[in-house]
Amino acid sequence: MAEAGKVDPMHQFTIEPMFGTDHWEIAGYSIPFTNSALWMAITTVVLFLFVWGGMKRQLVPGRWQMAVESMTSFVDNLLAANVGPAGKKYVPYIFSLFMFILFANVLGLLPLMLVGVHPFTFTSHFSATGVLAIMSFAIVLIVGFWRHGFHFFSLFVPHGTPLWLIWLIPVIELVSFLVRPFSLALRLFVAMMAGHVLLEVLSSFVIDSMNSGALWGTVVGLPSFLLMIAICALEILVAGIQAYVFALLTSLYLNDAENLH
Amino acid sequence: MPQIAQLSETYASQIFWMLVFFGLIFFVIGKGMVPKVMETVAVRDKQIADDLAAAEAARKAADDQEEAWRVASNNQRGEAQALIAKAKAEAAKATEGRLAGVNAAIDQRLAEAEQRIAGARAGALEEIETVASEAAGDIVARLAGVTVDAAAARVAVKEALNG
């Protein structure tokens, strides 16, 4: 934390071991149960409760069941539209991915500070999003080589490539293919971090200007506060969009692996 | 930026717990619960499709029955109309026959009556002539004192009566 009176907008991303688990390690790697891990756990529990509430399996669904079913149908439709009938088997993975990211993003935005809990958005850490991205990328690779063998490399030669460009296009395609896990991980991490930094900076404007007196409070604090409200709404939107983008891109990549052109 | 500053000390923890919790979500929620939710949706969709198909079939059956009923009712109507027409024709024929019979009887009675009237008139005329000729004979006998022969008086009266 910076010195008193100043707000460090990056402090919210600090990872701290919790419950005295600093010394936990496996094979020499330290794996303390951090605040980040805690919010992963909370996200897991909330997601479990959400889906569990929709498991009544009534013929005529209640509101909760309807909500859960609309989420599974949403993922199902996403895969059906982007991968086709072969996409059905990826529903559990894409659903887990989409809902985990969505719930993590939204939970990290909740104003839980009002009840003294500091929410932590672990999707604002590329060490967390990277795991998801590499997992998606690995599944694409495994499925691709499993189904098509070395023919999967033809992914790097799109249809209609002119013969005289055959030396260049595969290189470009290979680079764009290898960038995928990075773009997946960084897009989510940057979007979440930027939103949280922006909110923190604006809130520091509001607090500091109010502390400087009524004039600055009105000139700087009030507009910042109004802007914050708008950006909060935007961030909720971004939370959903980023989860959707992650799931959508993963399903598009899976389509490459499944259907290969 | 803690994401980078703390990377070396936290990456193992981040990756480990991420795998743990995402694994939990994938296997418990994704693999365990989501298929059941989707199965419920599929069962409902199937039930709706089946119900719609049953309703469609019922509608078709109703249409068929209505068509059959229409054909039967048309046939029956035709038969009934034929029956009515036949009955009408028969009735007309019977009426005609009876009318003809009654007409003939009436004509006969008319002819008899006319004949009787003609007879009665002829009788009446003759009586008038007789009375008139007697009266004429009497009048002549009283006025002129001449006795007229009855036959001559009759001829004279007939001439006067018939002009």
C-alpha cells in the first residue's frame, strides 16, 4: 500500500496468503491458499448453488430452473451454431468455462466492501486466465490431432491459397494459431484489470476531491461519481461480454479442430 | 502491478488452485449436473413435440371424420330428397286421378241435372200452353160467346207465345 492518504489502484490485485497457509507446498512449489484461491472457491460454491437450484427437473420450470436451463441452452446453442452437432460433447467444458468466468467477473464487481468483505477478481490475473486459455488451447490441439492426425496441419493452409504464397500463408497462420492462448488469456485479464483500475481511480478522485472541500467536491467529485455509476454499468456488461468472448472463441477454435475448414 | 511483481511467488498457487476449482466445476457441475439439466430440457422439448404431434393427429382425425360425416350427410340428403320427390309425384298422380274421377262424377250429375231442368221446363211450358189455351177458350167463350175448339185454341196460343 502506498503511503497514507493516497490510493494505490493496483493494490486491489495483490495476492495474499490466507488462513496461515503460507507454508503449503507440493513438490517444492508453494501453493498457499490465497485470497485469489478463496474467490475461486466462492465462485465455485456460488455456481454450484446456482446450478443446483435449477436441478428440480420439473416439467414446467420455475424461475430458477428457467434461469439455469436458459444458461445451458445458451451454451448448447453457441456450440451448435459454431461447431455443429459435434459440439454437443463440449457443452460441459464450455458451460464450466463460461459460467466460471462470468460468475468470477460479476462476483468481483459486487460492492461487498459495504459488508466489510474485499472482493477479489481472479480473472484480472493472467496467471489465472492463462490456465484457462492454455487448457482451451490444449483441448483444441488434442482434439485436432486426435481426429485428423497430421492432416490437422492443413489448418495452416486455408482454401484458395495461391501457390506462389504457399511459403508465406502457413507462417502467418501458424503465428495467428500460436497467439490464440495469449490473446484469450490477455483479453480477459486486461479487460477486467482495466475496469477495476478505472473504478478505483475514479473513486479515489471522488474521495480526495470531497476531502479537499465543497468546491472541488462539486467540480471534480460529482462528475467522477456520475461517471463511476455509468462505468459500473459498463463493467457489468464487460463482465458478461468477456465471459462470452472467451467461450465463443474457444468454441470457434474447437470448430477448427473438429471440422478443419 | 502485482500480476507481474508477484508472479514468481504466486504462479504455482494460482495455477494449482485454478486447476483444483475449475476441475471441481468441470467434473461436478459441468459433467454431473449440466447433462441432467439439459436432459430435462430435452425431455420437455420432446414432450412438447409429442403433444403437438398428437394434437395435429387429433385435428387430422377430426377433419377426416368431419369429411366423412359431410359425405354421409350429403348422401342422406340426396336420398331424402329423392324420396320426397317420389312421394310428391305419387301424391300428385293420386290427386290427379281422384280429381279426374270426381270431375267425371260432377259432370255426370251436371248433365243429369240439366236434363232434368230441360224436362221440367218442357213440362212447364206445355202446362202453360194448356192453361193459356183453356184460358183463351174461356175468355173467347165469355166475351164472344163463341165456342172455340180446344185444338184451334191451342194452335192460336202457340202462335202467340212463340211469336
